[in-house]
Amino acid sequence: MNKIENKRLGETILEYDHASGLKVVVIPKSGYANTYAMFATNFGSVDNCFRLNGDQKRVPDGIAHFLEHKLFDNEDGNAFEKYAKTGASANAFTSFDKTAYLFSAADHVMESLDILVDFVTHPYFTKESVEKEQGIIGQEIRMYDDDGEWRVQFNLLKALYEHNPVAIDIAGTVESISHITHETLYDCYNTFYNLHNMVLCVVGDVKPEEVLAVCDRHLKPAPKLDVQRIIQPDEKTIVQDYIEQKLSVAAPLFQIGFKDTSDCFTGREYIRREIEINILLEMIAGRGSDFFERLYQQGLLNSQFGTEYMSGRGFGVTMFAGESQNPEQVRDELLSELDRLGVSDNRALYERSRRVVYATCVRQFNAVDEIAHAYIGCYFMGASLFDMVDIFDDITYESVMDTFRQVFCRDKMALSVVRPAD
Amino acid sequence: MAVKTLSNGIVLRTVHTDRFKTDYLTLTWVRPMTDRENTKNALLPYVLKAGCAPYGSLKQLNIALKENYGATLACVLRKRGNYQCFGYAMSFLKDEYAFQGDCISDKCLEILSNVVLSPIQKNGAFDADILRVEKNNLKEKIESRSNDKIVYGIDRCSALMCKGSPFALSELGEVEGLTEDVNTPDIMFQHYRKVMESSHVEAFYVGSVDIDQVAQKLEEKLGELHSAEMSLTAGAVDVSGGEKGTITETLPVNQCKLTMGFTTGVTVDDAQYPAMVMANMIFGGGPTSKLFMNVREKLSLCYYAAARYNKLNGQVLVYSGVQAENVQKAEDEIKNQLTQLQQGNVTDEEFEAARKSVVNALRASQDSPSSLEDFGLSEQFGKHPRTVEQFIDQLLQVTKEEAVRASANMQLHTIHVLKGEGGEDE
């Protein structure tokens, strides 16, 4: 057992290497009514090409998400039916680089954990259940097709990445999922849902020994597999600097994105990168910044505007997103502002922005679900959760401005717009 | 939860806990939802924030918030029954997590008090440029609400169902109230004075400071505010002017949105209220509900099908996203599932699952300052406000038969269908 304490935050992480090969983590939160558990695998929509024991496979787009839906099924019914008896609120999600199964519960926590660990480790895929799910997921895809925010982001990714599978819709398309069979689901499951590739994180007022007992009950030692993810080498250039789509939206939605083409960071350096970029975003375009306030007063931006550094295994995009009647002008103003910041002394701005980002990292520890999400995000990138707060000791104005020069390059930028359909 | 009424009439509710890394404070003005006035009320928090004299501009106010470790001061616009609730929610890091010995809480309360009490004004009018910018911001906020087609369908169905009644009005106001010639700087300033003089004000705090100390600070900083006594009531939604039957609307969408509005006549003050909550849960309250299990899982018609119940006016709204050719099928199945419920075709497992689910969600809300506040605010509109624990106890007493009997109150009133323009094909 590895006990990590952070005195600054008053938080503790307990990490266990379970005999089965699974990493089990308990983060105690005394006095919380709710416990949140997340059982995740390091497998997402970008993992569409891999080699297992020498055999190379390219799987249909959307399979990780499809598998997520189907894993809830078992011979003796559906996991939701089981959770119905414990009252837990359960869900799951698939992102670019991970799939997670979770629940939150105030009562019957261990019974709910029992269900979670059981169904995630017992795949049951049949031809009939795969066909049935195609209808449901088809509707989910169509729901997202109407979603302007979703589309503006995916179009941005298409403009930035040519071969990187991050530009593929996580759920795939109605056409691509029609090629999914129960056999391919088993292939993916057996490759990636190996306990050595997974982590269980439980956050709340729980006893670690009870969590481990659940694992002892269900988990058998997992074999070590030789899995190679086949990653397309990433281009340093982008595909196109402008992309547009028309949808039923009230005003044009936009996302300006800068592709991060540095070698992918892992571990503490990944966290450092993320934090530095967040500090920069706050400096450049946070509330109170020259850029935001000026454009807000001019009516070019409104309160919907925000920024984000979206990153994971093999990708990183720094994004400025919102609504505007003139997205091109927003982009041009942003470029001017970046030029200006590149040659001015921004120390006071940096100090203020650093506090804001630090506070955001600390705030995460308020909520059991945010802690679990953050832990797993860090873990799969080889970092530790507390790095998010401790890294501030290493970050300086100079290191942040270095990152600024690396990230905000005009030739790595694209503008995605979703305009109102006439 | 502790309660205290301040000398100026503000009702302060606090939850004393060390659990969180931040403190949470809200200030809410409550007024009857009234046509035309609703837009002024929605605009006010934004104008006060953008035009605060000690800072001179929104930018300087934002900088002051950022200096305090990114404290947030959000404008919050809500409706509860036939009332409009508008004001601020403030969240800030606790002093012990600051880098040096910074006193964040005092500075944040100072900012809030400045915003509320010291607007930029000249000759009885707000600054015209500031007002113009905030009107535009609110207008765009209202217009972009319709981007989320699920929300749009729900808004439309409810507005059609309650046409002519206060509940049909939006807590965000209407675009017509945000043009240049309407709600001018002097009219808005007069309205500010009116709101300060004649509204009921609620304050809510979650954090490690006890109620007496919080009360003292608020008396000190917000003493000049005034809260009027107001009878806050719940009552069945008024559909007398509403449109019955099916209304179809067309927009360029890929997926149709089906929304069905029901009346129940059962609100938070009725003896049947806990049973009605259970009935709605069984019907459409989550992955164990009849709607999820049948419209989604069994028939694969949709990704979501759910029902939400308004405790203050008894309205139930069912919403689902389906393909055009399946709208009728989905509607029929939703009606069928309601009939099943009303006829008592509910297993013990279904009932217990619904109960566990709603109790679980209520317990979870206790870990969220904003959920605690929201629950507390809604309860003020009932005759006997409860705590979360008291409500859970009531739900635990409800029997399956009582829930079935309560479901008999559900009567379909309006159906709204949002469909695409062309013939969409797989």
C-alpha cells in the first residue's frame, strides 16, 4: 500500500497494487454523504488500430463507445437492473483515450461496488444484443449531430488533425457502427480490458479494506499481454485553417484551436504543461483580461465565451470557444493580442492568473466525482493527482512564457465555425 | 441547516461544515413573475455587476475577483412556481488555502456589497453604454438557449401549455424587452430602486463560519438592503389559456424532439406530494423507470426518455429524442406506460428501485453547496419547508398503492413535436 498525503490540501490517497494486477485507489473523504467509484480502462476512441500477439487489427470507428454500452449486459440481465436494487446512480462514458464505468451512492455502497467490479469484468456480447444497440446508439449519434457545440469542436479537430484518430467522432457514425459484431467487441475487450490496463478509484467516506474485499471476491490474476497501440505519426502541420458547417443555432458558434505539436508529455511534465497552458489561457482571455473585456464591450464576445486545454494520449489542443457574429474578427483580434503579449512584461498578469488556476485545482477537491475524474486522468498519463497542486512550486513566469512561444503559433491554428442555417 | 432573519428582513440560511475547500454565498431577490417586469429583473444583476462605482467597469470588477484567487460572482436567474428568483451566487477559496495570509472572504463580501449597493448612476439613471452592452449579452443568452433542442422542446411545450399564465414567462426575460428604446437607463434605475424596496430577499451560506458570525458580517456589509415580507406560495399550474393537443414545429434538425406536458394538480403542500414524486420516478425518473426500460431499452427508439416533475406547480414534462418516423410510436408507448402505471402494473422491484434512486439523489445533493441551496430555496414556497432528511423520511413512508393512486392525477394536456425539414433517412 502506498499512502500519499498532501498537507497543503489536507487530502490523502491510498494506492494498492491488487494481486490481480489492478491498481486500486481509495481517496477518503470524511463527512461526505456520497461515495463515487470509477472503474476505468486506458482504451478510447483513438485506439482503433493495435497489434495483439503479432496480429494487427483495425477496428470500426465507435467501437470503444459501443463496447461501453454493451458491457452493461449480462446473461442474467442488465447492470442497471442490479443497480436498481441498491439505488446507486450509475453511468459510463467513453472519451478519446479512456472508457469509464461509474456510480455514485449514498447507501449500499459496497453492494454497488460489487456490481460494478462484477459486470465490468464479465463481458457478454451476442449478435442480437449488438443489433438492438445499433438503434439506440444511432439515436445518440443523431442527437449529437444536432448539437452545435459538439459539431464545432469535432470540426476543429478535423481541421487540425489529418491522420490522428482524435478527429473521429467518439461514437463513430451510423455507417461505421453497422460493421461492429460481437466478435470484434470481444477482440477489443480481451485486448484492452485487461486489469493491468485498468484502475479502480473510490472516493468517499469508505473503508479501504472493504473495497479490497470486493476486488478479492471478483478479480482473478490477469495475464500480462503484449499489446501495441499503432499510432499514426502526428503531422506538425494542420489540415486547413478554416472549417464551417451550418446548423440550427441562434448565432454563430466558434472554436479557435492551436494544435500542440510538441512531443507528447507524460508524468509530471504532462501536468506542468497542462497547468502552464491554463495559466496562459487565463492571462490571454480570462475574465478581466484586456482581450476579453475589450471584445465583450464591442459586442464581439458574450458571457458564453471560454477557454480550455483539451489533451490526452497523443493529442493536445488549446481552445478559445464561444459565440460571435464575427468569428473571423475574434480570431484576428486574438492573434494581435498574442503578438502584443509576446513582447510585453506580463508579470503582474501572470501572478494573478497563477492564483486563479491554483484555486481551480484546489476546488476540484470539493466534489467526489471531480476527484475521481482528475485522479484517473492523471494516472493514465503517468502522473499523480497531487502534482496538480504541487507543480505550482516549479512554475515560473519564464517557464510559462517559454510555453507561450511554443504553443501559440499561427501556423498551428484553425478556426471552426457553426453558422445558423438559413 | 440554521435560519436567522436579519434586522433588515433578509432571511439567512446556513449549513455549517468544514468539508469544502470553498465557501458559498448566495443572495436572491424574489418577486412574482410578471410580464414585462421579468426582463428588467433578469437584466438587473448583470447591469449592477458591470456598472459598479468602486470599480468603474466590469473589467476592474473581474480583476478584483481574480485577485481573490478567482472568486466567482455569478448572476443567477431562476423561476420557482409563479415567482422569479434572481441574484448572485458567490464562491471563493477558504483563507487557509491561499498562498500567503490573504483574507479572501472579507474581500469577497466587500465586492458583493459594492455590486449590490453602489451602482454607477447619474441623475437617476444607469450608464447608457454599460446598459446597452448588458442588454445585448442577455439577448444573446436568451437566443442561444434554443440551441439545445432538448431544452427548446421543453420550453416550448411548457409555454404553450401555460399560455397566458405567469409560468409561461421566462426567467431570462424576453428579447422584446432588450431593444434600445425599451427599459432605458432611467427606467432601469427606477426599477432597481423598486426591487431594492419591495422584494423578498433570501441569503444562503455554506462554509465553516457559524450562522451568528455570518449574520454579523452580512448586517455590517449588507445592512442597507431591505427585504420585504412576502407570502411565497405554491399552486397548480394554470392551463386555462393553454393550447391542448399536438403542436408541431419545424426546424433544421436531424433528430425529432417529442415533449409531452401533463397536469397533476398535486404540489408540495398536498398530502399526496411524496406519493406523486414516487409516481413520477417510477414513470420516467431514471434508468429503472418505465420510460427508460421500454421506450429506450425494449423498443430501441431513443437514447433518452425521461419525465420531470415540478414540485411547486405539479407540472410533469416528458421528453425524448426520436427519428421522425418513430414519433407516433414513441408517443403511443409513453401513453401506454402511463396507463400501465395508473392501472397498478408496477412490480415491487420497480417501486423499490424508484425509491432507492430518489433517496440516493437526495443524499448526494448534501455534498453540493449549490444543490443544498437550490433545495432550500424551493422549499420556501411550501407551507411547511422541509430539510432534505425530512423529505427522505416522507418518501420512505410512501406505499406502492399510494404512488399508483397519485399517478391517476397525471393528465395529458399538450404535446410538442419538433421535427426536421427534409425526409431524414438512415
